[in-house]
Amino acid sequence: EPLRLHVRDLKKHYPIRTGVFSRVTNHVRAVDGISFDLRAGETLAIVGESGCGKSTAGQTILRLLRPTSGLIELSGEDISDCGERTLRPLRQKMQMIFQDPYASLNPRKTIGAAVAEPLTTHRIASGSELTDRVEQLFEKVGLRPEQMSGYPHQFSGGQRQRVAIARAIAVQPSLVICDEPVSALDISIQAQIINLMMDIQADIDLSLLFISHDLAVVELIADRIAVMYLGVFAEVGTKEEIFRNPQHPYTKALLSAVPLPDPKLRSREKIVLAGDVPSPSNPPSGCRFHTRCPLAKDKCRNIVPPLRTGKTGHAVACHLVEGF
Ligand code: SF4
Ligand code: MG
């Protein structure tokens, strides 16, 4: 499959003031050097605890934020440093779905108008063709065309997320970044929305970057998984590699905390994490995970473990892991 997204050593740092009268003296290193490729039709999940930088990564890749450094290529085109004028036509190719669709829907506009909006903005359809398109999109996401005249507040969270999905795919994007798209929904509805996204993806050869803290959800949809900790990737692998053969102590800790339906996927090793994620403005030296890692050695405090890639593409950043 062709390469959709090529990200190399991407960084996003924010300046922060340390006191009311101080000049900028520190930076939050929200994303601190991540690299990955995403192919057409593929789903990469970025998982990690809240505050690990995964949302910032998603927004930077979509160029809602300007990267501090690094490379972002969308279908071979370098978008890491271009201005708004170059980005505008590209915006159609990359869409975002957020956790709370209510926040991105205008409460005074019908959901039919909400789905029609991107089609008119990008001059894709007008007149009766527009109505037809909106109707098709409603059907595609499992809404009834009669519901078009309803307002957002009249619908459930799951239905509103269907509207958000219809809006995102209306412009036939090649890349959709979903940031915790089902975290606000009931468990029973989560699976419905995930299934819908997978159906649509298969249909239009969409590449998905799926950001989530929830490994049980990621297990349903991901082809590959990147485990993120304090702005960097701790481990990257196929879903099978991450669930059946996790190598990084952080991945093992995350896995041992999730009740997974398939017992074969449950990690045997129990690792319980102490404490919270440290501040990304002052990440720990050496391995960023050393303050919480039950296996940490002296070396871990001083030397940054490189993300080393094995034969299959499975990559791990830990001094103690070799020959995986
Ligand atoms: Fe733990 Fe050291 Fe491996 Fe980091 S490098 S995960 S601190 S063992
Ligand atoms: Mg977030």
C-alpha cells in the first residue's frame, strides 16, 4: 500500500513562564521526537496516559499546531513548515474527529446543515446534488435522512459522533486523526462507533491515526500501536506484537491494567505503576520512565535508551530489552 503519512523526529515544545513576571524560561516538551509511517488503509493507534503528548502529536500532524522541528509528509508532500495558504487545499485531505462532537457542532444548526457545510466550504457539491450527498452520508454513518432537520441537542452522544464522522468523511479525506473518539460514550455504543469507523475505512481506503488511553478500544481497531510516554515512543509494533509479546516495562504495565476480553491477549506479567506521569516540562533524565519503572538500573537514570527496531519492525526503547 502507498505511504500516506511519513513522520520523522517530530517535536512540539511550548514555552511556559515559570512565574507571573518572569520571561519564558522553560518549555513543555509535549512531543519530543516521534517517528512513524502510516500506509493507505492502515490504522496506527497512539496510546498512553493523559498528558503523554498524544493529543498534541495529533494536532501537530494535522498542522493545527506548528511543529517545533521535524518532518511531516502527507502523500509525499512536506507539510511540516508550510503556511496557511498552502495548507488550505490540503485541509480537505486530513480531518479530525474529537472526543466531544458536541463541542464542534453548532447548536443552532441542524445536523443536516452540519454535514452539508464541509461539502459547500470545499465546493464539492451544491443544490440537489448537495442534498443527495448529505443523504448518502447519513445512510453511510447509520443515521436516517429524516433526522437531518434535527438539532445536535436532540441526539445522543453516539449519534452526534456519527454526525462528526459524516462531516469528516464528506470531503473524502485520505487521513483522519481521531482523538479519543469513543471515550465519552457508553461501552455498548463504543463498539458500534468503532465498527462504523472500520467499515468506512475499508470502503474508502482511509488511513487512521487513532489516539486513545484505552487499550481495550485500541485492540478493536488498530493494525499497529505506538505506546507513548512523556513525548516519546516507548514501543511500536503490530497489534499482535504489542498484546502478545510486549517488551517495554511501560507497555506491560499498561496491559496488566486492562481487562481484555481475549485471555490470550492478557499479559502474564503484572507490573503496577507507582505515581503519576512526571511533568513534560522537566522530563526525567536518561530513560524518561525510570522514575516509575520497577526494573530501573543506574544506567537508566543517565542514558537515554534509543528506540531500537527488530527484524519484524517491532521497536522498543529500553536498555534491558534485547533480541526481541
Ligand atoms: Fe525501565 Fe530502564 Fe527500561 Fe527505562 S530503560 S524502561 S527505566 S529498565
Ligand atoms: Mg488528550
